[in-house]
Amino acid sequence: MNGTVYKVVDWSGRYEKAQSRKCVKMNWVAFPNTHDGNGYGRVAAHEKASDLFTAFILICQVASKMEERGLLIVKGIPLTAEDIAFKTRFPKAIFELAFLELVKPGIGWLEIVE
């Protein structure tokens, strides 16, 4: 496997619910609506907050459709910013930014899988 594999942190605990666990193919995502966490605060304070938050929502939507939900990989091939941009029709640059910023310890919404 070549490339960096990204994973949404704690997918099962944050984005899966009893209803979603019964679904084989997802067409929705259960999304937390809290705004008081440190990660959220750091994203909101970022100069490109709207791009970061938009990218994360779209990443979660894509991640919900993966074979292993939350893990951005298809048939053993990691999804790139370009792949996610193509799937969502949003600019590649916002996903590149998300991959850089959302893995930082102060935010921690994404993680790199070894």
C-alpha cells in the first residue's frame, strides 16, 4: 500500500448509532452538534475555518461509505485529497488543508494510520 491513510478519529463512538450499525450502505451520517470542544474551537479560530469545517463534513460523508467506515481507503488504496475532491466536487485544496490541520494534536479529528 502506497500513500498516507487517514482515518476519522473515534468513528464508531462519534458517528455510529444503533440505526447506522444496521445499515450496509450509508446515505447519511450521525453528526455531533456540540461546539464546546477544544478541537472545534481551534478549527473555528483558524483563518480558513470554513474550508476546514466544510472539508471535514465532506470527509465524514465519504468515510461513511467506505468498506471500513471512517477509514479513507478503497480496495487497499488510500484516498487522496484529489480523490475526495473528485467524489465531492469541492476543491482539492480544502482537503489538502484538512489533512494537514485536522491531524494536529490540538484538533485531532483525523489521524494517520500506519
